Amino acid sequence: MQPATPETSDPLAAIISLLRPRTVLSKVVSGAGRWSIRKARYADPAFCLLLQGSCFLVPDGVGPLELGEGDFVLLPETPGFTLASDLDLRPTPLAFDHSRETRHGAEAGPATMRMLGGYFRFDRANAQLLVRLLPPVVHVRRDEVGATRLGRVVELIGEEASADGPGRDLILERLVEVLLVEALRFRPASAAREERGLIAGLADPALARALREIHANVARSWTVAELARASHMSRAVFAERFARKVGMPPMQYLLEWRMAVAKDLLRRERPPLARVAERVGYQSASAFSTAFTRLTGCAPSDYARSGE
């Protein structure tokens, strides 16, 4: 199977290919008795699978989530959070550590809560694009379709991360890609109508057609009217629906995706500026340079040299 590229017609696969996720840490966290801990903002994405018992997760700006055995959580950007057996307890601040297992609460006796958690890292050039297009928390409960598949992938990540076999890093990279795709395409039947982001857009069959068209041919001189026709909607209805569900107007999405592809080309291949401009739909290097600088605050040549 060939790896996804930014030119693929599958928007989710295209975005994952640019993010190039890789595992930073995978560990077991356990607890016994009454306990509550507080972790500062980490920024990189995090995930956890509850293996046993239950606990509360309270990410800043989201509110408490009660996690039960088999639940999976993905935080596309990890804010400060509290993890606790009891929400009434004052949390103990803890620093981030790289140990393979952490115990909270009573040190003696069997654990009443065990989870497999981990952090991974995106290519920082385009990490914020995904964060803007996703909800702050993806919570998959054990009885929902998709939870079992996610659980198997997380367990494989845990097994591979704790081993030191040949090809370990390559396997972990592929497993994290699978984990992200499984988690990001998950959308419960009860999802709120006001939910916004890429996944909400892809869940709408009409908007999904327009998104696939954009990703299949990012260099085309798209107009709102053309994308509306691809979605079998009037221009006005399409524009309103796209902005409401995806979270930005269609032309803004096209611009941001073009610049995401351009950043990848500038960092990975470093072709002549005119070729980058052509690949992402600009008639000249100067027109591309103006658009890139306006969106990123940095000229393409400076960006390529900086290696950000």
C-alpha cells in the first residue's frame, strides 16, 4: 500500500500524511485509593485507553469527563488537565516524566484504576491546522462502534513501545497513523448538530464531495460556485453550510490547505519557488509569495531556510 500524499482525494489521509505523527511516550498509569493529580499544558497530542476501573479527566476549558473501562480519549492538543479518582479532592501538581509506569494514590495493594496513555508529536509546521479543524477532545466510550478497534491499536502501541525489537520506530509510526485515522473519523450518532470541524464536514455527504475535490486538485482555480456544483447545492446554501460545519469559509479552507502543502514542499523538497507556486495553484512565484507571507507572517524563502 502506497503512503498517502498531500495530493490524495481523501482529506483525512492527506492531513495525516502532512502531520507525520510519531510516538514520544507510551506508559501505564495506575491508581489506588483516593487521589487527584494535576498536569500542566503539554501542547503535543495525547491519548489514553482505560484498561481497568474508572476515573475523572478534566481538561482545561472542557469540563469533567467520567471515563470507564474500555473508554478511549484523544486530545489533539493537550491542555493542562486534572486526573482524579474523586473530583472533590485538591489535585497535587505533578511534572511530566518519561517513566514507563506511574502510580497515583495508595502505593500498597492492587490498583483500582489502570490506563495506557501516551503522547505523540506532529510535524509542527502544520500541527495547528489539525487542532483548528478538530474538537478539543475526542471521547469514544467502550459501547460505541469503533471503541474496540481503537483499543486494539492502543494496546499494540503499548506493547511495541515497551519492547526494543527491530523496526520498532517504523511500526510505532504506522500504528500512530492508524490510531489517528480511527479516532478522527469516529463520530457518534448522537453528535451535536452544532459540532464543527473537518470531521463534521466529512460526515456531511454533500460537503464531503467538495472537500474531496479540493484535496484531489489543490492547484485548480476553484470558485465557491464550482464547489457548490460539486456538492449539488446553490452557491449561497453551500457557502453557509460549509462555514457552519467546517468552521471556516470554503475559500479560507482552500487557502490554508494550499499553504500547508506549500510548507511541506518548502521544508522537504525545497524546489524553486515557481514550482511550489504551480503545485498549489498560483500563476506566479510573486503571487504565491504574497499569499504565503500574508498567512504565515514569513516569506517562503525565509521559511525554507529556517527549518521551522
